[in-house]
Amino acid sequence: MNNYRKEEERRVSKGLTKQDVEIIKMICQEKTSDQIAKELGRSVRTIEGSRLAIMKIIGVKSLVGIVTYAIRVGHFTVHIES
């Protein structure tokens, strides 16, 4: 990855709150909006709104984009067992 891309990802990450990052991690763990809402003590609508805001901040169009972003910047690590 080139330096420009890394710098851009660092800049974008600064626009995310701690709760945004926690929601991203939970999405990567395949948790539903309902599960995330219960764990964080928020409403499902709040979580769905946060998810849309996260997508706008990081510039993606889907949950797959959120997961790809999370892996790229280190919010989530894929462990492959052999």
C-alpha cells in the first residue's frame, strides 16, 4: 500500500468515534444491529444510523466495505486456522 493511501486511512480513522470503531468490530464479528444495540445499550435505529454514518465517513457502500476497511486499517484481524 502506498504512503498516500496509508495517510488517507489514518485521516479517515480520526473521523471515527470510539463507539464507531466498536460497532465496526462487532460488524466484523457478524453481529446483527439488534445484537450490537443490546450490547451497547442503544436502540436498533441508533445503530443503523451509526452504521450509515460510518459508511459515509470511510467512503464505502456496503457492510463488505466496512469489513474490508477494518481489515486494512487493523481494526479487525483475520485468523486462518489450518
